[in-house]
Amino acid sequence: MQYQVTVNYGMDSMARYSDRPFTAGQLRADRDLRTGLGYGDNTKFTLHGVELADDTQIPHGATVVAET
């Protein structure tokens, strides 16, 4: 199965695809996302308004929000 997660930051968004589920920590460390969306080190990720711990698996098809 191909897992897909969309990350929103401000007005921009990017989708990521993988053979395994993503964690919030993986998204936070993803250089392509950081460069493409422009967020830095001090970023948290939320799903439906709830902050995600770095080891939280993100469900397939979810849209998470990067916040600074």
C-alpha cells in the first residue's frame, strides 16, 4: 500500500508518499518539505487541531498542519 500525507503550512501544501506510515517526527525532519514549504526547526504538527508527538503515526490520506 502507498501511504499519502499532505502537509499544509500557511497558504502552501505538499504531499508525501511512502510504503510505510509517516510519523510527525519524520515530517518535521523531511528536508524536501522544509525547503518547499519554508518552515524551520521550531515547528509543531497538528491533526484536527491536536498537536502530534514525534512518534505519532499519521493516518493514510490525512492532512496535517505545520505551525510555528
